[in-house]
Amino acid sequence: MILRTWRGWTRREDADGYFEYLAKTGVKDIEATPGNHGVLLTRREEDGRTEFLFMSLWDSLEAVKGFAGPDPERAVFYPEDDGYLVEKDEHIDHWDVLRAPPGLE
């Protein structure tokens, strides 16, 4: 199993709107992709900004490519992301999952 992680930052006042936007775009598309086992989306307030940590679980890197395309190391962005984000990772990290909660192995 593969864990895919991405980070992005918004202004504090844009955090709720960005969360709703993520749910309608990236979360929806990822969860509809074969080989995906779900999304974990977190946020925290720090230094007047909100940091989002987006994590998704996948069968394999090949399954990730079904969402991300041929270069899975590049982040996938949607048309309104730049209106919300004040900073964003362009690179995605992939991790081999060594242990997962029951039912996700």
C-alpha cells in the first residue's frame, strides 16, 4: 500500500472555503479512482495561516497514476487552487505503508 501526501497553505480566513473546494474537487476525484482506499485531510492554524495536509491511500503507484497521470510526483491542481493557496508544494511524497489500521491492509 502507498500513502500519498501533499501540503498547501491558505490565509486563515480562506480555510473553510478551501476545505469545501477540496471536497468537491480533489477528494471526490481521488475517491472515484480505482485502487484508492480513502483520503485523510487535516489542517492546523499556524502563524496566521492554515496548513492543509492531504493524505490518500493507494494499492500501488500504478493506481496513483490513474489519478495523477504519468508523473505521480507532480501535484495535481484545480482551477481555483491559486485563488485559495498562498503557498503550495508542487512535489508529492509517496510512502510505503508498513502498518495500516484494520481493514486497510
